[in-house]
Amino acid sequence: MLTNRLLRTAAPIALAAVALTGCGPDGGGAPAAASKGTFAAPLALKTAADVTETHFPDNQKTQLSVTPVSVVKGDKAAVEKLGVGLLNGKTPYYVTTTYTHKGGEVDTGSFNFKLLLHGTDPKRAYTFAPAWGAKFEPCQEASDADLRLAAGKSVTTCEIYLVPEDVQPAFVGFQGERDAGKPSDETGTAPEVVWKAS
């Protein structure tokens, strides 16, 4: 059964490339935020970074700590059994990330759609295909309830990213200003922080 979260974000599942321009770092003073990675000098996986996420359409903000834990090439045959679709010409990658709420508004999980996987071209990015709540041990997506973050709460989730077969994931980026509800407007700020995917 589709959840409200999945219904609201059905469009971004198309995994269209996004054009990313300009940078929009927040003004947080935490040590992790001060050493944000870029495509030229990305952070290592398992490095936490403080970011600000904007909620649309009300423009409320949440301060988060984001820590990509791993990027692992997945099993195409196993993923195909989940029925996520869109596998033709794509390779699945399992991306595990931990999010911690550090201030601001309660977050209902929209942050999850702002983590992007990049190849060597930083202007092209790929988002994930939800597993429709299915149990999938190699890459278990967190429940809607667990993705709802209030002050001090953390969640670790794994999402399946479908990347063109001729693209090798090189970077993970978090784009706090990305409006996942408007895929046609994915030309906003560049990722606020970038990690090396391996």
C-alpha cells in the first residue's frame, strides 16, 4: 500500500538527472559544518556534516547532521523482485545514511529525498526508488514512523539508487534546498555538502 510519503514523492522516482548550480551553505557554527566537502575536496564516508533542510511549500527549516555510511553495488536480480521498476539500463546501489535532528522544525522524512548520488559529472545526479515498504534485508528502508525526526532523534536508512549502467558512483551530495515535489524545478542550489562515494 502506498504511504502518503511515497505518493507525494512519486515524481522524483523517475531518477532524472538534475542540473545543479551555485552553492548554498548554511551558517551553522558546528565543527562538522565548518569542514563541509565539495566536489573538489569531498568528505570521506562516515563523516558527519551539519546541514539545513528547507521544507516546501512552507519554507520551514530543520537543522540536521547527515552521515552517509556506505555506498554498495546491489544485486539487480534481487532488486527486480521488489517491483521498484525502472531497472532497464540501470545498476542498483544501496546507500546507507544516518540522519540526526539537531534543531528547528520536526522533519517528516523529506530529508531522505535530498540525498543524491553523483557520477563524475557533478551536474548530473540520481535520487532513489522507494522499496514500497517491502522487507529487503540487503538494504532496508526505514518506516515512515522512524523517518519522522523530532529534536535529538536519529534514524539510519538504506535506499536503493538506480544509476545508468555506464555511470560509476563517485560522490554523495546533500541538497537541503531541493524541492522533491517539483522535479521540473531541480535546478536549485548545488549540494551543501559532498562526500566521496568510496
